[in-house]
Amino acid sequence: MKNLSMILPAVCVLLAASASTQQLPWQGKGGSADKDHQSVRYLFPEQVTVTANKPATVELHFRIADGLHVNSHTPHEKSFIRTDLVLAEPSGVKIPAVDFPPGSDYSFAVNPSEKLSVYTGEFVLVAHLTAQPGEHLLEGALRYQACDSTSCYPPRKLPVAVSVIAR
């Protein structure tokens, strides 16, 4: 019993030391959260030209890192964090809608009957807009939660910016 009381504190210290050096996928070097890490990248466009005062569409292209998925805009389970795009309407631009693609069914090997609605690889969102003549900066953020086959990571917001030239 006396040996156990001496060994137990030493084991606790070793476990604590090894746990503090283990990095989770969203952590950067040194164990601090990597604020710049994104599981999704905005690909293009950086700039578009549209006809002034006429309805137009802009395709926004995104890519999810290999081995990950994000919940679709309409997940099957209400408690799941859906992928969403929030765009600020700059002066002179109206954005009445953004179209999301349908999600693909995904299931885990341990429970193949439970289907998730997810995006993987590349996906495209279509922003509908009308712009007054001139140059406008369309800014916003894609909100998503990336997951792999074993866990989900904290939700992220990916900045999105497109220069809109209306002629």
C-alpha cells in the first residue's frame, strides 16, 4: 500500500506531461489553437463582372480537405451544425438568395443505417445578386463544422470576398 501511494503521484505526473504534448487536429505547434487553420478553402472567383441593374449569379467554389466532410446546408439531424454562408450586402448590391447543393448521404461503418447529409471534395454555392453600376466588394463568411470518420472539430468561419464590377 505504501508503494502504491508513492507510485500513483509519479504516474499522474507522467500522464499529465504526455497529454499536454499531444496535439489535436485543430491545434498548431506548441499546443495553442491554430486560428488560421481551415479545413475548407475558398477557391474562386476573386472578381466578377455583371450587367448593372440586372439579376446575376456568382458561383462560389470551395474545397474540403481530403479525409474530411462538412454537414450540408440541410443536415438530417437538427442538432448538427449546418454549412451556411453569411454575406453582407454592400451599398448598391442586393443578394436575395444563395443556393446550396444537395448533400450526399454518408454513413459510418459502425452504423450504416444512420445517414448524414454532407459535402466532401469540391462544392459550389450560387449567390443571386443585383448590383448598381460601379465596383463593389462582396464580403462574408462560410460557417461550417468539419468532421472525419471519428470526430468533429470546432466550428469555423472562412472569410469570403469577391470584387463585383457592375457595368
